[in-house]
Amino acid sequence: MGRDSRIETTDGTIRRTVFNAHDQVVSSWVGTNGTGATDSDPTGNNAFGNDMVLLSSCEYDNNQSGLNRQLTKTIVHNDAVAATQGGIGF
């Protein structure tokens, strides 16, 4: 695989990307505190202080297995996008 799943900017913003077994993007997250976060769970199982929010998620083959792994849906989580633009530091 070899992709960076976590990037932190100089201002402290953390961006995480979750990949599936085929190295396809499953979800994108942003925050300033990634306490307990893992490559598969940026929330750290809801760890205290972790403020990672889900920005977008992707579906492949309508979530059916055994197909050609084509992107069939991208979901932008507007409430999270609005929060990140609302002055909470991201």
C-alpha cells in the first residue's frame, strides 16, 4: 500500500484518510486532536479529546463484493464540512 494515511500541517490540523484492502479511499477526516486514532478508526473509538470529524466517505460497487471495485458513491458530510468552516480551528 504505502500511502500516507495521516498528515499534520504546521498549524496542527490533522487530516486522515482511511483506505480499504484494495488501497481505495473509504473516508476522509479532519481535526486537531487525534488521540487514540488508528489507520482504520480516526476517532480512536471515541477517545477523550479526539475531535476528528468525518468529511467524506466512498462506496465501491454499491457495497457488493465480487465486482470490479468501481466507485459508485461519494458522500460529503455537510454537517462536518460546515463545522470545519465555522471557526473551530480546522
